Amino acid sequence: PFPQEEELHVKSARLAELNAELNIDDKMPMERLAGDTEAVAKSTRPSILQKLHAPLPEQTNSKPKHKEMEVSR
């Protein structure tokens, strides 16, 4: 039906062979290990909730952020 149909069949067959050799459809042991390290990395990160519940450190700013305005009558 279209000019590149034969090329499509050849390349699709080659792709299927390569996928079978590489076992792309199934998880390989290295991919499982990569998934485990990701879980470990998440557990070793500091907790954001702990930071939110921790008291703020005292700030020693000598300048106030807002100056009071004098009211003239």
C-alpha cells in the first residue's frame, strides 16, 4: 500500500530482534538496582516536615524593615 512498507517490515523485525536480545520488555538486574538506589536516596534526604516544625533561628537584624511614620496634625 505505500512505498516504504518493505523497509518498515525489515526494520520492525530488526527492532524486535534487538529488543529480545536486550530484554527491554523485562526489567534487567541493573534496572532493579537503579530503582533500589532511588528509594534509598529518598530515605536519606532531610525531611521538609521536620524543617517546617523546627523553630526559626533568631535573627539579629539591626535595621527594622518598616519605619514608623510620624503623623503631623
